[in-house]
Amino acid sequence: MAHSSSRPQTLPPLRHLLVVGGGGREQALAWALRRCNDVEAVWVTPGNGGTEELDGCRSLAIAEQDAEGLIKACQQQAIDLVVIGPEAPLAAGVADRLRDAGLAVFGPSANGAQLEASKAWAKDLMREAGIPTAGHWAVASASEGLELLEKLQRPLVVKADGLAAGKGVTVADNTEQTASAIREAFAGRFGAAGERLVLEERLQGPEVSVFALCDGERMVLLPPAQDHKRLLEGDLGPNTGGMGAYAPAPLLDRAGLEQVRELVLEPTLRALQNKGIQYRGVIYAGLMLTAEGPQVIEFNCRFGDPECQTLMPLMGPELARVLQACALGCLDLAPELSVAQTCSACVVAAAEGYPETPRKGDVIDLQSDPDDQRQLFHAGTRREQDGRVVTTGGRVLTQVAQAADFDRAFDSAYAGLKLVRFDGMQYRRDIGHQVRRA
Ligand code: AMP
Ligand code: GLY
């Protein structure tokens, strides 16, 4: 097993990887990492109905927060690098436990994961470090929130402080909506996540996601990606985890991305360092491009889903080495990450009733045949004993495709989805409307 405590002189061997998680994001990570130089096998815990279909990938039935189970599996399979996908195990300190056991882990400590797990903590860090973000107030009771609203007399964005699976935010159009969101949160709508709220000034502008792979001191940026958070076409309906994505998002050109590095990501990593946090994982900055420049809407401590599925096919075969070097605190030893100069499109197929009450148990008819330029990543699926693949709810599949331009990439992704069927399947036909001409 690799020792992560001291900085190595050269990168150790990297043959066996373990990816923690079972969504589309982890499926895409496993697929991309398996294609990397020297990587022989990738285990995914717990994985999903598509994991074993991926060449060189195996699933293991271990829950994502079962640190003891994960450590044992890593010993048995001689794992050289663990990549933790979702936020919940990170916030629960699974990366710390694995590192304490001597494993090389890509994913921040519980301290670092507060960037996502506590919005108030992240806002304080941004304020201290001078990172551009909406003005905010943290409040601990309904009366405190309502008093503030009374004083300000303008609508505010209401955010549950803790992890609320992407559902803890109300963007209010008027003060009545702000007031009822405050009351509902303190009446228990988000459970413990809503015991404290962050109230924010409302910003305007297009949104874009930027991902920085960090080794605690240094970082590599991935191409910017555009998510589609709303359930319905025309960007209407409830917020979801994300119904589709594309990359690279032309909203941020090379100079724009450099500006985000200087104004947002590097100051964030420095601020974490100043708190004694060695952040080895992804910083995901959800940005709004306002008239005053980029502003941080939120930080996450992991890859976006489905942005990750969109980005992974663009990554060169150095990716695994880059993540390993981040895990070991020596990004300067990693080969340069090459990125394909093509357009990548991604459309999510969700279960009926998603996001409120997704139905489960429908058999999926899969005729699709992935190729070099088209990938179908499973998410909410399970393979039955008899070989049938059934839905397990939520976001079921992500169809991804690459081409020289976005029109062709989306045509290919939508053609791929035509080869998949399950009862209640729903997807947006207008993903990428910002960049498609057709
Ligand atoms: P979050 O969970 O923090 O990403 O928020 C979910 C969505 O709410 C974001 O993607 C934005 O569309 C919107 N949002 C969050 N904060 C603000 C803000 N300060 N101003 C305007 N919209 C916001
Ligand atoms: N796609 C947004 C997220 O992963 O939070």
C-alpha cells in the first residue's frame, strides 16, 4: 500500500484503483481511470448495474461510508489509489480514516469537505480570503431571519447550511417567498441540515462549473462545464442534481478560466492551507458570471454529476497519475494532463417522478453499443441475478457523446438515448440549447 504521509520522490506504481460510490459520476471515473496508462483493474464500491460491463472494472458490495470495509477491500485487492466520488463519505471523514490506514486517497478530509458540508463555513472562508461571492448573513432561528428580512426589505436566497442533496436552496422572487422559505426551513423541512440558514443576496447571470484537481498546494484546472439543474425544458420546473451538461463551456474562455483561477481557486486553496487543511481532491466552484465578474454561488468537495460524465471522455491517459499525485501531495511529479479538443455532450435519463418521488424497479431495454465517441454511463441501475438491468430510481443513465462541434455531439447523444427504453423514462430534449444551432 502507498504511504500518503510523506512526499515521495517519484510516483509509486499504480495498477489497482478503487472508486467509492455508485452513481453515474463514479461509473465515468472508473471508465476513464481504467483507460489510463498502467492501470490494470478498477474496483467500484458499491457500483451499479453497469459497473461489471466496463472493461477491467469490478463492483464490490461495500457501502460508501463503511471505512473499515473499504480498508479491508483495499488490503485484499492491493489498491494503490482510492478515489472517493460523493460528498457524504467525505463529510463523514472516510478519506481521513483511509489515509490513517496508509492509503493514497483522492478526496478531501472531513475538514476540507466543510467547503460543501457547511455553507456558512464556506462563506466565512470566502469572506476572509476576499473571494467574490454574494453578500450573506447566517441565521440560527426563524425570528432572526425574519427580522433581518424586515430590515433589508428585499428578496434573499435562502440556503440550508448543511448537506441537503441539492434541494436546500430557495431563490425567492419576493420577500413573502423569502419569509416562507425561512419559516419552512426552521419548521424542519431539511432536517438537521436546515437548523442554520445562510441568507444571500440574489445574483444574476449565467452559471458555469469549474473543477480544480488539488494536491494541497498546487492545482490543475479542467475545462469549464455547463450543468442544467432544472427538471424541465426551457430551464423550468424544480431543481435537480443535474439533467445534462456539456464541456468545454464557451462562457469561460482561456482568459476567463485564468481569471477564475486567480480570483477564486488559488485564494481558496491558500485559505484552506492557512487553516491547516491539506486539501487533496477536487474543488468544484459553481460560479455565476455577473456584470461585476465571476462570483462563487457554491463550493462542492467533489466532481459534479453529470459534469464529470461529460468531462471524463476528454481526459488523457495521464488522469490516474494526476489524481495519484494529488493524493500524495506531489502534483509537480505528475505528467501534464492532456485534454481532447473536442466537444462533449451529456444527457441524463431519469426515472418517472424524479426528483420528488422517483419510481423504481422498471426493466431497462438496452440496445446501445458504445464506441470511442459515445458512452452510456449507468447511475440508478441494478443488475438482477437473471441478468436483467432494472432502475433503482433517480437519475438512471447518462448518455455522453463527443464530436467536433456541439450540434453533432448532441445529435449523437440523443441518437444513443433512442436505443434505451424503460417505463417512465424522462429526459430533456434541449440540453445544450446555449451552444446548439439546430
Ligand atoms: P446551490 O445549491 O448553492 O448551487 O444553489 C442552487 C441554485 O440556486 C444555483 O445553481 C443557482 O441557480 C441558485 N442560486 C444559489 N445562490 C444564488 C444567488 N446568490 N443568487 C442567485 N441564484 C442563486
Ligand atoms: N451537477 C451539480 C452537482 O453535482 O452538484
